[in-house]
Amino acid sequence: MKITEKCAVSIHYRLSDAKGQLVESSFEGEPMIYLHGAENMIPGLEAALEGKVQGDTLDVTVDAEQGYGPYHDGLRQEVPMSAFGDIEDIVPGMRFIAETEMGQRPVQVTEVKDDVVVVDGNHPLAGQSLVFHVEVLEVRAATEEEIAHGHIHAHGGCGGHDHSHGGGCCGGHDHGSEGGCCGGEHKHEGGCCSDDEAKEAKEGCDGNGGCGCRH
């Protein structure tokens, strides 16, 4: 069976950056399962998988436009420490859900100054070319329920992994708004954490991580 729209596809993948540095691999764990054609996957990789069958392997380089989009300087902002309320010990790498003009979106702390915190709403892989090695493990027709819900019903969500860090390959074409490798379009320029809304994101739902399904 060939990979086409409304297929449930199981793959193993290895993701490296343009310099050959390994970002993430599923080969040591569970495969990733996604619904083809439902924007569960970054568009460049999904396009490369179109028409492939079980047992196929492929190597593909995905540019930033077809991955997590370009890097937007406007999504890197300085936020007063007071905006984080009673949260203590804020350090680089922490992720939060921020209130913005476009609603809630994930941000990551990149720098902590005296009374200011620098946060970045770009996906960690924004602006980068991505190099994938992929093995197609299984292709089947998705169930009506899976098609209606827009994702595969499998343990671990979209990928079978927790993948709450910054790698992976799941994600829609909107370049980094929400999700795992799911992306958003990076259009807003303003807003960030408020005293009431700033809160540390729970693991797996910060939107900046690996292969979680779009929410």
C-alpha cells in the first residue's frame, strides 16, 4: 500500500541538522505513527514520503520554509521578571505558556538578566535545514474515527514518543505555533507572560517538543 492521504503511517527516523549533528532518533525506541495528509508532519518530510511503501528508506533534506519556518526576531522578547509571578529559580531552557495577542503560545527562556527574562517563541529548529533518514515500517488505511479526529489513535500520541524537547518531525505547516514539532506562523509581535497567566508548561504540552500531535 502506498502512502497517500488518510493513511496511517509508521516510520523510524533519524534527524540531523545541516552540520550533521544528531538532533533526534526514534530507532532506539518506538516508531512514530502519523496520519498522512492531516498536517501532523512538517510539509517537506510529508511530501517526500508521499507514494512510498512499507520497507522503503529515504534520505531527505528539508529547508526551513518546509520545516519549522524562518527565524523571527520579533518572537524573541525581554519580559519583566515580575511577569512570572511567584515562580522561582527561572533558568535558561525552561518553557512556559505565554499569553499573547494571538492567544496562548509556548516560549522558552534563553537568558536571565537582573530583573528581565529573555524568552523566545520560535520553534527550536526554526531557520534551520533538517536532514532526515527515514524507514517506512507500516502503511495502512486510517480508521474513520482517526480521520475525523485528525490524528492516529496510538499510545504516545502522534509519535509513540513523549518527545517534549526540541527535535522531531511532527508538525503542521504553520511553522511553530503550537506543537511539537508542530509549528505556528510566528505572526504576532507583542505580548508575553502576565502575572496571572504565566505558568510553566507541563511536559509534553509545551508545544516546542518532538513529535507530539497538534493540539
